Amino acid sequence: MQNVVDELSSHFSPDDDPDLWLEVLRVVKGDIARRFTEADSPRDLLLLVGACSNWLRPHQTRFRVRDEEFAWPSGYGGVGFSRTGLPELDWCCCFRRTNSGFARIGVPHKIGKRRFLVRVAIPSKTIERRRASINVSWTPGIPADVRQPLVRLLAFKKANVGWEMIGGMTRDGHDWAGELIPPPSKRL
């Protein structure tokens, strides 16, 4: 995935941590390898990766991984102003899966019926952060179930040796698997 990060790096600001991007893409590549093989489906796979600086606010929705709370990575796109909204990307690059890895292509206006899209939203300004929440969505779904979109919220933590994914949540249909922390109730 280093070649993908190299392609993306021209868009990075000095506040973006390339090590986080590399680790996120390594995890996503592993997820793609587990869920998608050429034998499984004749469909193309597109990887859309971008930065989001404008997450849904204000909201106090969190999810918990290993006794740590992470902000719910949602945005204003898709279904609107709710925690299920897609993060809007400030910039993005698109890659097509090939036999030798991923090759950069232009961002298509329409995805098409015979393609899978894996959309990865990574927060901007991560150089000083110790934690990051990532939104990964599969459209129209995964090869095992193309009728049901899949959304994964990934939790990353900066350790002494770099970034590592420590867990996350998955929504397959309308149910979330993982630990959701409800927003605090408003006290009168």
C-alpha cells in the first residue's frame, strides 16, 4: 500500500500523519483480501481514499474499544445530518484493484453496476493526535452479500512504535456489532 500512500502524499498537509494513512490502508487491504477474491466475483473493486476535516458536529456519540472512547466518524453526506451520514471528503483519490495491487484512476462520476466501492474517510490534521476514528464503507455491499452495504468504524491509537488498529464496530444492515456509547443525557 506504500504506492497508494505515495500517490496520496501530494495532498497531505504538514498536519497529516502519513504513518496513520499507511497503517489504515494496510488494514483496509487486509479486509479487502479477506472479503474479495477474483474467483468470488467478476466485479471490479475501486478504492476511494480521502481526507475529511468536517465531521458531524456537535454530537457526543462515541464507540468504545478496549476501555477507550472514540468519536463516531460520521458526516453530512449520504442520508443527512445523523450519525449514519457519510463523511464528506475534502479531497480523494481513486484506485482500481489489479493483479499487481492498486492503480490510480480518475474519480468516476458513477460507480456502475458491476463494481464494488470501498470508501475510506481518514481525518485530517492527525500529526498531533493520539487516536483516530476511520469510516470505511462498502457499496453496494461485500461479495458475500451485494445487496447490503457494510460500514466499518475503525479505531486507531498511536503507540510508541506507530499507529495500530485496536478494534472497531461494523454495521451490516441496520445492526451494529461492537460497543456503542450513547450520548450523555441532557440534564435540566
